[in-house]
Amino acid sequence: MDMGDVPAWAALVVSVGAIAVSLKARGDGSRAADAAEKSVTEAKRSADASEQAVAEARRSSDAAERSAAVAEETLADQRHEAAERRVIEAEANRPRAALKIEHANKAKWHLLNHGTAAAENIVCVDEVEAMIGDWPTGLSLPPGEVYDFMMAGSMQASIPSVLRVKWDGQDEPVPLRVPPRVG
């Protein structure tokens, strides 16, 4: 073997090593490319999932806002109803005058306040020919009090079946039934 052949043999060994290294690098590059493709695919899937999560979060946020708006409306309605109920209860519990007419005897009648408040400035709206004397001006009846008045019927002036009266705080005339005369 000649010394000139040694470099050739060395070059052969080096080139075989270079081929092995290049084949190995090619395989690694292919695997790296596959891994990169998989990574890109997974990144796309992850991005899609993130977009879906964002869209779902927006829908959830919108639903929460609508739910909060409905809850606020419901609360406002409940507060309004409670306020109305308090007004109605206050009105129902407010002291009121309640008048009625009772027959005492013969030509004598009672105007009775059986309410919880005074009736101030009671006025008889009707002209009653059967009434004896005039209806007093500024008549006031505290609760439980009675005002006596007289009515006597005749052929020309019969005793009415209803007297209409009004008082301070009661602008519309209230019809009071006049009970039949007994005795």
C-alpha cells in the first residue's frame, strides 16, 4: 500500500461519515418539519379554541348584562308595587268620617258620625221641605257624636228616603239613607 492511497482512503471514510451525518440531519430535519407542522396545527386549534372561548365569554357577558337589567327592572317594579301598597294601606288606615242617619222617635232624627275622624262643615245638599228649622252652618261632628234634627212629613212635604250631605274632605255628596219612621 502506497502512501498516496492513505489520503484517498481517509477521504473515503470522511465522505462516508459526511453521508451518514447528512442522512441523520435529513431525518432530524424531517422530524423537525413534522413537529413544526404539528405545532402549527396545534397552535391553530388552540387559536380557534381561544376565539371560541372569547365568543362564549362575550355571549355569557351579554347574557349576564341582560339578566342584570331584568333583575333591576324586577326590583324597580317590586319597589313601585310596595310603594303603591303602602299608599293604599295608608289611605285605608287614614281616619275617616262615616255618617249615617237613624230615627230617634216621632219627628226626631240623629245624624251620627260612626267613623274615626271628625266631619267638619257638614252641609245638606238637598232642599228638604219636611225639615223643621234650617240645617246649621258649620256643623261639625267628632267621631261618635250625634246631631239631632227634626223632619215632619205631610201631604205636601214628605220625608225623603235619602239625604245627600258633604263635608270638608268629601267634595262629592254622600247619599245617606233615611230609615223609615217608627212610632
